[in-house]
Amino acid sequence: MLYYLHYLMDAFSPLRIFQYITFRAFAGAGTAFMLSLLMGPSMIRALRRFKIGQQIREEIVDVHGGKKGVPTMGGLLIISSVLISCLLWAVPTNRYVVITLLTLLYMGGVGFLDDFLKLRKKQSEGLTVKAKFTMQVFWAVVVVLFLWVYPETRPLVQQLMAPFFKHPIIPVMPLPVALIFLSIVIVGATNAVNITDGLDGLAIGCSNSVALAYFIMSYVAGHAVFARYLQVPFIPGAGELTVFCGCLLGAGLGFLWFNCHPARVFMGDTGSLALGGSIAMVAILIMQELMLLIVGGVFVIEALSVMVQVGFFKFTRLRYGEGRRVFKRAPLHHHFELVEKECANREGRDLEVVETMITTRFWIISIIFALIGIASLKIR
């Protein structure tokens, strides 16, 4: 809403600054960060008061049993901070911002329902896989059909861009193909972030790297000169997604303040599904869906580790009569956590720092993936 202040610049010239995306994006990031810090303590107290505590899966209770009861549904803090900041600093009538915010709210709602059922059942399983998948696919279909209806947005779902290529590798996708492909993008990204959320600060730290990368890519996509120079699709109006990504980054940093080890609050599925879904939506709206495979490399590796573990276990059980595992435990961060704890035991090192060590190393890898993704804009 503050964007409209620039119309008064004839009366007070400094107000012209509100028309610039860069100013509003950084201001949105700062606002979301401060809102997270200010609202965080009261939200954590409220979650404790209502006894909204984390449920631990039986297979990891030996490692993370001490985290049982830590407030969850902290994703509400991320969602509310992003929503308020975007309403303040983004252009509220921009269709791309509206679609992305609705995705954030919808996927957050799916996650909230999942977290609520876990608390109600007092176990680590909430929504069934089928129910969660169906709800996510439904939203993907709604968004794709909406974009398909309007001629000016149809290329966003018809054309498929790939990293390192100047032109679309698929110039025109039929609607059924677009529905399937983009549903895979949204559902895959949403659940990949959810899978990664297993150590204090891990998912939010990696999400911040991805948000920063798409912050830059959104600005380029919405800037005619930069888009032409870097030979990426120019999408009028998509620059406002820079403001959204800035707000997402600010909210993520603010949440990390409370989620770093030892975590005072967990984001739960409320946060992880909202983050994954909204990041996927930004990628779709600037035609950089496949870039998620690079920028979100940590999320991809984490999801693949689960697929490999489950697939190999089922294959060996059918072939040899007993299931075997590739990793000590999946997702991959739990494998490395167990390996590092075994080394720490042998060497007499403090076990308490292992989780922070694994999380920090994953952050480093995530930052490297994000930098590679940004650099690839120039390599075409």
C-alpha cells in the first residue's frame, strides 16, 4: 500500500522512492524481519499455552527425543510476517504477488491442518499422503488453469525454459502436459522443503538461500534492460515478486532467530509447505522452474535420499526377503548426523554441537547452489 505514496511526490519529492522495487524489496525484508522478532516471543508463549508441541517419529526418538513438546506451527510466524510486509510494501493489485501470497496461505493451510491432526492424534502422522497430495495438486491445477486463461500469462505455463539456454526448450506445451509438469514442480518443491525440515534451523536456512536467489532472478525477469542483456524472459510486472522474495527472506531470518539450535519453536508443516509452495510459485511465474533443481539443490538431494532409501528397501525386501538400506537413516541429514555422532563418540567430542555442525554445512552447500544458480543467468 505504501507504493501509492509516490503519487504524492509532486507535493513532497522524497516520496518518489516508494515507486522503486529495490527500495520496497529491502524495506519489506527489514519489516518482515522486525515483525518476526517482535511477534516471535508472544507467539511462542501462545503455542506453549495451547500445548501445541512437536510430535517425534518413533524411528528418530533416540536422537531427537528431547525435542518432544517444543512448540510447533511456528510457520504461522513466517506467514503472518510475509503477509503483513507484502501488504505494506508490494503493489497489492499485482497479479503475480496475489497468486504467490494465495499459494503461501493455501499451502500453509494444508500444513496447518496436517499439524493440527498430529496434535489431535498425539502422533507424528497427520494427513494421509493421499490427502496431502490431492490438496496440493488441486491448487496447482487451479493456478495453471488461471494462468492459461489469460493470453498475457499463458506463455508462463506453455513455455519451458532451462538453465544455460537462451530460448525455451519446449516452445508450446499442451495444457495436459503443462498441468502435469507444473503440478510436479509445486508438489515436489513443497514436499522437498518439508522433508528437509528435520534439524534446528536447517529448512529455514536453506530456504533463505533460495529466497535470495529468486530475489535476484525476479528482479532481472521484471527489468526489461537486464532481462534482454542476460537473455532471460522479460515478464512485465514480475519485478514485484522481488518484494515478495525480500519479505520471505526477512521473515525467514527472523524465524531463524528462534529456530536456531536449540530451537525454541519449529515451523511444522504449516511453515515448510508454505515455504516450498510459494518458492515454487515464484519460480513458475518467472519461468525458472528448472532452476529450482540447482538453486534448491539441498532440497532436491534430501528428497532423492528418501526416494532412494525407500526404493532400495522395497526392492531388497522383494529380492532377498529382507529390506536393506543405503543410508543409516533418511532423509540425508539424519544419516550424516548419525555418522558424525559416531565419530564424536569415538573421539570424545561434544555431541551437542553435532546438529549445529551438520546444519551449518548444509547451509554452506545451499549457498553454493544458490550462487551457481545466479551465475547461470550469465551463462547462456
